[in-house]
Amino acid sequence: MNSLRIASRLHFSKKLLPIFSRSVADSSIGSVRSMSNSNIDRSKLEIVRNTSPKEKTPYEDLQFGVTFSDHMLEIDWDEKTGWSNPIIKPYGDFAMSPAASCLHYGIECFEGMKAYKDTDGNIRMFRPDCNMERMNFSMNRLCLPGFNGAELTECIKELLKIDESWIPTKDGYSMYIRPTAIGTADYLGVTKSNKCKIFVILSPVGPYYKSGFKPVKLLANTEDVRAWPGGVGNAKLGGNYGPTIAPATNAISEGCDQILWLFGEDHTITEVGAMNIFFVFKTLDGKTELVTAPLGRGDILPGVTRRSIIEMTKEWSKSNDGKHSDLIVNERFVTMGEVKQASDEGRLLEAFGAGTAVVIAPVKGIKYKNEDINIPTGEEAGPLAQEIWTSLTDIQYGRKDHPSWSIKI
């Protein structure tokens, strides 16, 4: 037996809750795991320690989504018995039926989150409540069961504590967190899955840009459509991402870095790659307008970084410091025609993508109908994009206090 079965207690929200630690070989695992719950219950979290930890990857060799920590979190659900006890166990493969609904009908959704180490060595999560809210929405769209987001977050916190040594301590580095839900029903009928699994894996990652910002050139795609009103573009489903790979590959062959997704005959701008997109215009009356597509019609993903940028810059625009007195923040649709006209009139100031992996991705140009629209910031981040990036990362790493966004574990 690789480890002893022991009972321990961890402190959760000023209350002692029992945690079980045992080996994979423990014959009692089946009887313990069969216990059912109407919702995810962090007080029944079980822990199986990895007795053969992996060698850690040097910081300079970290690539996004390639390296994984020693443990993972797993929770099963069955329509008859509800949620099983959460379990943290060694990272590894798991078995499922070849008929599993996630393999045939795309019954799968996921989240992208990050944890950081501050200068005092504390682990911090950035707005996990927003991710739990969105994951519940995505699961509902797939007819998968809802769950208590606060309880899952507490389980993730324990996973982070166990694999704390994997969390990078250098500035610009972080631990990427990937919660995923899959339908595991073992039949081929096109119907809701009567079984599912939530699992969470951790991947230490370095700065998206190894040496400062690297602005990207976009191909405004007039043929392929990422999402449409009434579809599932507002849910983080795996099926939204696979079909984007071929157009993105084509963009690279045309000398661009990513796709600018459009919709409709007027070529309304929706997203960029797997990120939300922001533009900065000088309005006709001399104001500075930060604009991104609205969420109302269901084809835009409600990104957590997007939400944070909007909330933060709206606060800036209301401040009395005079620094952002001319800033207005709008959620409205922008067409390629408007971007082209603003560029011709010298009113297109900045453009940037926003997402968990990169935080801010400055845009240097857009290829549209075989013509290049150049962003005046060129090979640098624009001043507003730079300020947003600095403010957000200061909060994420605990350099700037924001208790409701940066959650200290």
C-alpha cells in the first residue's frame, strides 16, 4: 500500500470539515465513493496523495497547457444518486464508455481560470465566482446538472494547496486552472446525459509573451462564422472551439496571427480568436470611446477579463482625478465599415483582445478584403491597453488590493 488511510481535518470558513486521505489501492474506495449528495459537498472531499511526484519543468521551458501538476480533482454525477464525494487524486487518465455522450455529441464544457502567488507567498484566485457562474450556465445549456459554485471553488482551493509547489512564484507566471464537465452516459441516443463528470486539472504557465507585448495582425474572416444569435456562442462549450482551428490555420497562411470573427452582411465584429475584442476610438466630439460587443443576442462569450475591463474602466471614467475625464465605455456592435472609416479619419486609436490566458493582446493591424487597416500603436501596446493590463495584473498578483476580485486562499 502506497500510503496510509488516515482521517484528517481541514479548516473551511471557520468550520472543521473531514477530509479522507488514502491510497488508490485501498479496497474501501468503492464504498466511500458510492455515497451520493444532492449537490457538491466540500465537507466530503477525499484526498489520495501522489506517491510518485513528477519532476517540475524549469520556468523557461513552460508552454501553455503542456505541463500538468501531480494531482487532479474529480466529481461524478448520476441522475439517480446525485453527486459523488469529490476526490483529489494523482493526475492521470480515466476510463469511460466508448459510447459516452461527450465523445459523440459534444456534451462538454469547460472554464479557464488562474491562480497566482503574491510577494508574500499567498495563493490568489482571480474572480472564481464569475467562472462558476458561467460554468453553471454552460452546463445548463447542455442539460447537465447545476452545482454549487462556492463548494466547487473550495475543492479547487484544496487542490491548489496540495499542488502549491507547482504554482510559479515569478512575476508573469501563474497556475492555469481548467475545470471541465463532460457527459458520460453510455448510450448513443441523442438525449440529455444521465451521467456526467466534473474534473479539474492544473497547468503551470509562463508569460503569454516571453519578452513584452507582441501585437498581432488579424484576418477579418468574411466566410466563416464563429457563432450566431440564438446559438451557443455565449456558453463555453468545446464544440465552439474545434471548428475554429481550420480558419485560424488559414489566417496564418495569409500572414496573419489570428481570426477576427464577423457576423452578418454588414460584417459586424464579434470576437477575435478565442478572446473578446475591444476597440478605442476618438469620437467626433473628441471623447475617447472604449467599445466591445454586447452580450444581449447570445453570440458573445461573457469573458471574465472582458467583464473586469468594463467594470474597471467605467469606474475610471467616473473618477474625479481628471485622468480619464474624456473616457466613455460602451457595449455596442462595431462593423468593419466603422473601423475602416475611423482609420481613414484618424480616429482609430487602439485595438486589443482580452482573455484569461493572455489578459491583453494588442492588435497592430487587420487584413480586410485584401486591404490592411493599420492600428497606429504598431508594435507596441496602446496607452489604454497598457494601463488596463497593468491594473489587472496588479490585482491578480496582490500588488493592488481588491478583496472581491483577488481571493486569497
